[in-house]
Amino acid sequence: MAGKVIKNNIRVLRFQNDEMTQAALADKSGVTRQTILAIEAAKYAPSLELAFKISDIFSTPLEDVFQYVDKE
């Protein structure tokens, strides 16, 4: 089995929400801008709590923000 990875749509959602910056999303979610950058780049998997916070900020279901998919 090739394994699975967490993919996300955060960058798209930020731009759909008045071109929100990484810094603004970080402030709203209580993390650093570098954390948001790492999550967007799929270099860091957020905690479950942070994943829910981000989906709440965008008023979007969790599965529309994050997907657990087969590694390509």
C-alpha cells in the first residue's frame, strides 16, 4: 500500500474569503503564519482541533477543507 496523505484547500478558501492572508488566518486560528504555510504546503498535518478551527473560520465542512487521500 502506498499510504495516505492529508491534502487541503486552504489556499483556495483564503482567496475566496476576501483574499485572506496566511497571517490573518493564523491570528484567527491561534497559530503562527509559518504553521499555516506548512499546512498549505502539506508539510505539516494539523491537529484535529486546529482542523476544526480552520473549517469553522471558513464556515465550511471539515471534509471540504481537508481530504485524506491515497499518496500519488
